[in-house]
Amino acid sequence: MNKKISIGIEVLGIAILIIGIYFALGMIFPYIMAVHKNISFSTYLADLMTNDFLCLFLSKEIVYFIAHAFFIFVLFAGIGILKFKEWGRRTIITLSAIEIIWYLSDCVFANKLLAIDGAVEMLILLGLLLFFTRSKVKEQFK
């Protein structure tokens, strides 16, 4: 059976892969800065992550590593989408929903306002959710 390959899916897969690589590598930056400033990693994270919702319940180090794992999953989801694997589509849907819930919980519980960059991020995530749940897109991943 010949599948009609969508250019939109390929473009989004490449973009998601690039975002995953960028943020997964960017998560290394605090380690480098802590060594460079000759301070502990915990001290650097305390300055970096001041008002994150999960920091109310968990240590900043654990929240940081959760975020790191999140972006590694984004990286693998990008690979899955480029290979038209169903698990890649489901992973990006799940990660988008988790990120929306995380951001909204920050807005509600950590008294953050929905900034312009956050609003743009929310629109992109909602767009991903809507795109990857469309029936025509689902068919291409079977």
C-alpha cells in the first residue's frame, strides 16, 4: 500500500527534532555555568528556577531533571514522527498536553501571568495537538 507522505508532517518532525536537540543540549548549560562560576549546581538552579510550580513540591534538581527527560522524549518523538511511527505521534500528543498542563499550573499556582511568549507557546502546542489528532494525519501513521 502506497502512503501519501505529508510534507507538513515531515516539516514538523524536523522542527520537533531540532527543538529536542536544542533543548536537550541546552540543559547542559547550567552544569557548565555552575562550574565556570565555581558554585554548586543547586545554588545555580536556585537562581535559575525561581517560580516553577513543581518546585513547590519537589527539589529544583528533580524538576530540572524532569525537564531534561522531557526534552529527550521530544527528541525521540521527532525521530518517531520522521519515521511515521504511531508511538512518535502519540508521544508528541502526550508531551504537548503535559506541557500545556505544566504551563497552566505555573500560571495558577505560582502566580505567573500568561506572558506573550507563553501565549505563543500555548498556541503552538494546541496547534500540535489539533494537527496530530486529525484523522488524515492518523491514517499516515498506521
